[in-house]
Amino acid sequence: MRRAGSVRAKTAIGATAVVAVALVAAGVAVLLALRGSLGGQADADAEAEARRVAVQIAAGTPYRGLELPDAEDHPVQVVDRDGRVLAVSDGLESISGTGVPGVTPDPGAGTGRDDDDDADDPEVGQVGDVGWHGEGRATVDGESAAYRFAQVEVTDPRDETVLVNAGASLEDRRSTVTTALWSMLAGLPVLLAVVAGVTWWVTRRALAPVEGIRREMAAITASADLSRRVPEPDSGDEVARLARTTNDTLAALEASVERRRRFVTDASHELRSPIASLRTQLEVGAAHPELLDLPGAVADTVRLQNLAADLLLLARLDADERPARESFDLGGLLRAAVDRRTGDRIPVDVDTDGLETEGAGTSVPGTSGVEGAGGAARVAGSRGRVARVIGNLLDNAQRHARTVVTVQVRAEGAWVVLRVDDDGPGVREADRERVFERFVRLDDARSRDEGGAGLGLAIARDIARAHGGDLTLTEAPSGGARFEFRLPRV
């Protein structure tokens, strides 16, 4: 298995990539904010030094007697409106970025009145606002460095307006940003390694139950033992729900396979008897024609044919085969089915009071099933299969009834309900679900010829549920059995 293609590897790589992008973005934002903050602090320092010198000039201090800061930290340049240098910090050899590159004071400057009558100049003895902030370089004692400069206007007592340019070093601030950058770059791989390792470990622990499920499923597939189940973790998360769903699926699959296995076993057993009987009769007839029981052979053939038809129908129902659907009246279909039963030992009493039933041959697809229009008992589905349910229920009632069989059809809300009652011995409550199992005969003493193969009720319930309805068994008012066949009304 390729590690790079595993979920753990993909998750670790993805998480590490996301964290890396987030950290880089956050680092860039932090560095920009730090650089901006330090730049603002440098502007404030430069402005403070420029104002400190300007206050001295406003107070009348001679330019040669100004107390200027150390040039290495805060180089200062004082110039007049004509760009003549009036004063500079000691050791300042060159300057750029202030607009006046000179650093040599002019002996003749600062001794006369400023002839430019500028209305924007500060008043005599006043310090003006900061003119601008800028970045440049200055050379102090042979070493050049970057500075942020601030320019302040001031008018001395002689009414001469001069400009004070003061700088603040950027080297320490840039060193701080550089140190922060390298610290981030040094810590980033370590942090990403921790993220990748933790993500790999957490994902491995989270997916460990999945690997257990996979191994058990592989073992189940190899052994074909559907009774085995995958381990269910007690974490209560999605993996635990997956394990429970997998076990539910295995249980349903096991039940389905077991049901089919029993079906094949029971079907082969049921088929063996009529085939063996028929073969025996034919062999006797071949050897002794006068002893051939022709009616018995015909009966066995008919029974074999019916059993084969039932088995084929069950196979189609299990395969979820869906025949063409149509809308028809259940009451009319019931009357037609009863009319065709001419050999019943007990007459069938049909009760459709309150319903307008249509003839058995009438089909009105697409009608809405409105009361009073022949649609009170209209249902949708396969006419032939619903008729098969009615026939199976009537056959069952004829086998068990003593004196009467009653069938009624009622429209009850969204359902059409067909009830078949007999006055036979009924069915114990504990056995009322067993009668719908395949090949089940509650009366073991009953012969196969009289009791059938035990498929009729199973087929009837499968057909009912395939039509969105149901078939249940309760007790009739007479004490016998009541089968209730329920279908959605249309």
C-alpha cells in the first residue's frame, strides 16, 4: 500500500499545507504591521527631535549655539528658505532625502530678515506644523545608515523662517523586523512538523476502527461466514455508526441468504413428493396399464404445476419485479373473483355496502377515485396479482370455515380494506405471524394435498406489501380467522 495514497497521508499533507499557508499569511501580516509600527515610531522620534531644536530657535538661540542631538541617532540639519545650511549635527558628513544635501553651515546665513513674505509661515517665535516625513540616508563619521526624517518650520525672533530636518535611525528597527522574520522562518518548519505529526497520529487513531472493519469484512468475504460481525467502537462517532450499519447490513444479508437457503430446501422437498408420486404411477402404468391411476396422476400434475407457479411467483416477488400498474375497483374485482368460484363447498357472502362497484372487466386508469363515481374502492397496481391475493384468502377460508365465509370491502380514509372472515377454529395469537412464513403449516396432521404447500399466505402478504399495503391476521367476530388486506386508495 502506498503511504502517500493513504487517508492519513493525505490528511496530514492537507492539514500541513493549510497551516503553512495560514502561518505565512499571518507572518507577512505581522511583519508588515511591525514594520509600519516601527516606522511610525521613527517618525514620532524624528518629529520630537525636530521640534526640540525648533523650540530653541524660536527662543532666539543662535544657530551656532544650538544644542543638537548625537548625529548617529538623530542627525539634524537646519536650512533657510534659500536652502542655505544654518546648522548641522557634529560628525554629520552627508545627508540625502531632505532636499538639501549640504552639511556645511554658511557663515553669512541667518543674519538678516527673511524677505519672503509667506502668509503660511509661523508667527515670530512660533513653531509650525510638521511639513513632511520622508526616508533618506546620512553618513556619520564615515558610516552610512538609513533614517526617517521629519521637517518642522520655525520662525526665529528676527522674523526669519527656517526649516529643521531631524532624523531617526531605522537600523535598529530594521534589525528588529529582520530578527522577527528569521525567528518565524526558523520556527515554521518545526511547527509544521508538529502539525503533520499530530495530524498523522490523530488520523491514525481515528481510522484504526475502519481498518478493523476492513480486515473483518475481508475475513467474512474469504470465509463466506455471514454470522460474523465487524467490531463496533464505543466512540459514538461516524465510524461507530458505520460499524453498526455494516453489522445491520450483514444481519440482513445473512437473513436473506438463510431465507433463500430454506426456500430452496423446502421447495426441493415439496417438489420431490409430487414428482416421486407421479413417476411411481407412470411406472406402474407402464408395467400394468390396468392399474394406472389416471385421476391421481392428473391431480399430482396439477399440484406440481401449481407449486411451480407459486415458486416462480415468489422468485419474481423477491426480485422486486414490477408488472404494469393500472387503476381498478377492488369491489368489482372481488365480485368477479367470487362469481368464478363455482366449486366452493361454502358459499361466499360478499358485503360492499356503501360502495359503488364497477364490473370486473372495467378499468379506468387515471381516475381520481371520488366517492359516488364508482371510485370509493379504487386502488392502483397489478390486477392479476391482487386477484391472486383474493383467491388465496378465499382458498384459505374455504379450507377452515365450518358454515360461512364473509368478505367485505370498505373505504377507510386513505385505504381500501378487504376483510375475509371464516367461522373456523381460528389461529392462536402466538402463531398469527408464523402463518405468513413460507412452507409453514400449523396443522402438521393435515395432508399436503389438502393443506397445500404453505405458500398461499406468504405470497399474499408479499404482494400486498409490494403494492404499498399490508396483510394481517386477527380474530373474526365469529371466533374464526379474519384476514385484513389493506391497499392505498387512489
